[in-house]
Amino acid sequence: MANFITKQIPNSITCCNLICGCMATGAAFHSHYEWAVVMIIAGAVFDFFDGMSARLLGVSSPIGKELDSLADVVTFGVAPSAMLFSLFGHVVYPAVLEPLSPYVPYTAFLIAAFSALRLAKFNLDMRQTSSFIGLPTPANALFWSSLILGEYGFLVSGKFNAVLLFLVMLLFCFLMVAEIPLFALKFKNLSWQDNKVKYIFLLGCVPMIVGLGYSSLSAVIVWYVLLSLATRGKN
């Protein structure tokens, strides 16, 4: 009985991730962005601990791997898509696109589709044990949730519009599946020489987190991508 319960712990944590994603999606459709962001971050925490618990307990399983990907698609794919769907309903549309404004929001679910593709590639790509190829889905979700929550006033102002939003969305869809190496925050030791890029990244995050408030995570993700591109082959 104890062994049976132990085996269910990682999957139960993964289900908590899935539930968080569902709650974030529901909140996003009602433009409750604060609650959506909280649930996405909570889902990310559960996503971190489900794999850790499986390794610590020695109960990793194929079912757990499939369930984890399913939960990640919802929390880091569908939930940010729902936030973007809601935002598309409030942004300014150029006059020429005004007739299409009822339909453009549905393009937001490209994020969910590309997130699913990214996760499928990750599960099969043996190159991604110590680094990433393409932007991880949690990073993409944190970018959008932080940007929408922190910069909502700017995004719905006349200084921005639906075309720019659509182009940024396409860029991040591309980044998730692109053959671009991105470093992972995994430390085998604490030496500066072996972890120089990671330390530079963490030091650069400090002023962003201190000074940018809710939108800080979106700035951190952009910094992460740019630093990875600038240090390709040196990570």
C-alpha cells in the first residue's frame, strides 16, 4: 500500500500543475490576468517538483512523462494563449484590419500549437539534457503572462496595435521550435569559469526584477534569449 501511494506522488503533483493551467485559462478568458499569472507560476513550481520527486522516489514512469507533457501543454501553452486571446480583444486595430477584429484573437492559439510541438520535440531530442534547443515552453508562458500583466496599459494604447502583437506572437512561436541553442541554469559546480554565462545572466536579472515590477519576467526572458544568442558555442 505504501509503495502504491509513493508511486502516485509525482503524478499527483503533475495533476496539480494541470489544474493550475486550467484555472489560469479560465481566469484569462475573463481578463483576470493577475490570477492567471499566479496560476501559471504555481504550475511552473509543480512542474519543477514533479520530476524531482519522481527521481528522488525512484518511481519515474512512461505514464508520468506523458502526463507531464499534457499538463505542460495546458499550463504553458493553452493558458498563455487564452491571455493573448483576451488581449487581442482589447488592443487597437488599424482601420484596414477592423473588419477582421472578431477573428484575429483566435490566432492566439498558435502559441498552444507551437508549445505542443516544442514539447514533443523536447521529449525525443537527446541533445537537450544539459541545454535547450529552442525556447522552453515555461519561459514562453512567463514572457507572455508577465508582459500582459505588467504592460497592459501600453499594449491597449494607441502606441501599440494588433499587427505588432501578432508579429511578436509569431516570433515567439518560431523561437520555441527554432534550432537555436539556449543555455540551461544547471550548475555542476560553482566556479566562475565553468558558469560564466549563467552568472552574467543572473546578475543582469537583478536590476530588471528590482526595477520593472510585474513586467520584469518578460524582460528576463528577452535577456535570456539575447544572451544565449550572443554566447552561442561558449555555454
